[in-house]
Amino acid sequence: MFQKALWLRTYQQSKYVVWLFWFVSFYTLSYKYYMASIQQLYFLNDNKKWNYVYHYHFDLTLIDPVILLGGVLIVLACTLIGWERQNNSSDLLWSMPFKRSHIYITKWLFGICNIAAIIVLNWGLFAIMKKTTFHNKYQIFSPFHTYFLYMLIVLIAIYTLALCIGTIAGNILSQGLLTAAIFMFPLLFPSLISAVIAVHSNTDFHEDNGNMHRVMENIRISGPAENFHIRFDYNPQNAYTDNDGVRHNEPNFTEIPLVKTLIGPIVNIIILLPLGIYLYVRSVNERNGSFLIYPKLQKIFMVCAIFCIGISGGLIIGGTHSLLNFYVGLFGTSIISYFLLSKILRLKVSWNFK
């Protein structure tokens, strides 16, 4: 798994996506952090010029960079596995004197090393800029340690998921679509189920939806990033009181999700890494280009997709107040999606250029 030839081939295969990943990370993190200090310094000088009271404000969420960087990591995983299946270059790779398990672990470690390097470098740049820019007067750095730790775990989980999906997807498009669908499923599923309950009963949709979201938060990969919010708000004319009326001793209103939200991404990594190795070792090239390389999985995919699409169609057409319109939309969209998915799953896409 540490053969130099495998690492070089992996880099050559994905170098443009890796460069994009580094560029996006520095732009969304370090560059924006630095520009925020320039902006606040400009506001201070401007307020002094007009004799206004200066109000320092800084906001940083975790979910925004996670979505951007996670999207690039999905593209990276699709490049490393889906693209090989797409142009049949995996035949040559598997004919080389390397174990398939070592090939897969090399692809995984290659992505993890880039993720870790990006996190460490941006964390270091944040620390330097905090000490040397206008931020130093109003910020403390302790929330940023947790910020980058949570980001590291979530991004590794996203990349591990995308790479694992590549072992069952037959082409680059299906790998990307399935990864996005599985990533979004825990976010959308509570809303779908809560809406169905609201259609069949008089319970409040928002109450059920909130309860289910709190349950699913512990198993979602994105759970630790969704409500992570670093906020420094210094207003000399008001006390340091947050939206809940809690008084703070400093202008630090950071909200950090509980550590238990990390259970979801960590469990995903523990399960999906060995599962991906197991499936990659047993992959076959005969069905390269198909939507899924395992025919038995197509039936499971059909059932799950039709179920979700049907419910969504029923809710869009009938809403949560008309039971009849809900079932009309449910059966109508389910039938249409069945015929469309049947045709899609029979397609075989293959590009011969590399």
C-alpha cells in the first residue's frame, strides 16, 4: 500500500482535482478569514472618521466550507474509481503486481493525507493571522481548535463514503449521484416521514420533524457541522447577551455541537473503510459502465428510489392537508419513476479515452 508507483499513479490520475481542493480550501478558509480582518479594520477607521461607535462582528460557520470541500472530495473519489471504470483503465491497473486491497487503501490514504494537510495548514494560518491582524483584539483562538477537528472528521467521513460507493457504482456519474443521494438522505428523510405522518393525522409537522431531526443528527455525517457557528460580537453599547438572554463575560457567542454528534461520521468511517476494501477486492470489470455493478443491488435501489420519489411527489401534489391528492401524487410519480429508472439502470456508459 506504500508502493511509490501506486502513489504516483494516483496523483497523476487526480492532480487537477487535488489542486482544486487545495485552492478551494485556502480561498474559503484562510483567505476569507484574512479579508474579514481587513473589512473590520476598514469599518473601524470609517467609524472614527464619522464619529460613530465601532461594533466588531465576525461570523464563521462550519457547514459552508464542509459542503464546498466535501463536493470536491466527492469529485476526487469519482476520479479515482469511477473514472477508471468509465474508461476501462482499471483492467490495466488490476493486471499490475499489486493487491487490490493495497490499491484501494492507497486511494484512501492519498485523500486522507491531502485532507489532513489542508486542515493543518489552514489551522496554522488562522493562528498566525489571528495574532498578526485586527482579529487579535477581539477574538480568542480556542474555538478554532474544535472547528478544525470537527472539519477533519467530517471531511474524512465524506471521502470514505464517496470512495466506498465507487466500489458498487459502474461509472463516474452513478458514483457521484449515489454519493450525493446517500449523503443527503438522512437530512431529507425526517422531513418526508414527518410530512407523511402529518397527512394521516392531526399532529403538527414541525414538532415531529424537529424530533426526528434531533434523532437523525447523531447518525448524519454532516451532524457535527450543521450547527457549528463561531461568532464574536463586540458592541460597547450593549451587554454581552446572546439570543437566549444568557450574559457572557466576553464577546464570544460561539455555538459548538456536542461531542456525541461526532459518533455519526466516526462510525461511518469505521464501517465504510473495511466495507469498501471488501467490495473493491471482489469487484468485476464485466459490468463497468453500468449504473451498479451488482445486479442484486439494482432491485434495492429501485425500491428505495421509488419510495422516496413517490412520497415526494405525493407531498408536492397533495401537500399535507389532502389525503386523496397525496395518494394520487404518490402512485403517479411512483409509476413514472419506475419506468424511468428501469431505462436508466439498463444503460451502459463507456468512454474509451483516458
